[in-house]
Amino acid sequence: MAFTWKEIMLLIASLLMIVIVLLQDSKQDAGTALTGEKSGLFANQKARGFEVIMTYLTLGIAVLFVTFAILVIAL
């Protein structure tokens, strides 16, 4: 079974998305996830440096993923 270039690009985009999401820090502590309590102390902090880059990279890869998924289905 031969894959088309669109299918290969979709596979690459999906693998990149998985890696990028796993590299990001969690916004929620595991202890608060279990208890449900939410601390408002750090709620208004803006993302900086690496976090901003990873957020934009995730958004870009997500757009590529959706685009290639539509192309694979439509064409």
C-alpha cells in the first residue's frame, strides 16, 4: 500500500502534535486536579519565553494537521 504525500504529511503533523503537547508544562498541579480546589494566586500570570513559543507552535501544527486531514479526505 503506497501512501500519498498528503497522508505522509498528516502523519508527520500528528506525530509533531503529540510531541509538542507532551513537552508543554501542565497548567494544573496533580494535587489540585484530584481535589478540585483552584488557587487564584497564579491565575493571572502570562506565559513567557518557552511557553509562548510552544503555544504558537502547537497552534501552527494544529492548523497544519486540520488542513492535511481535510486534504486527505477531500482529494
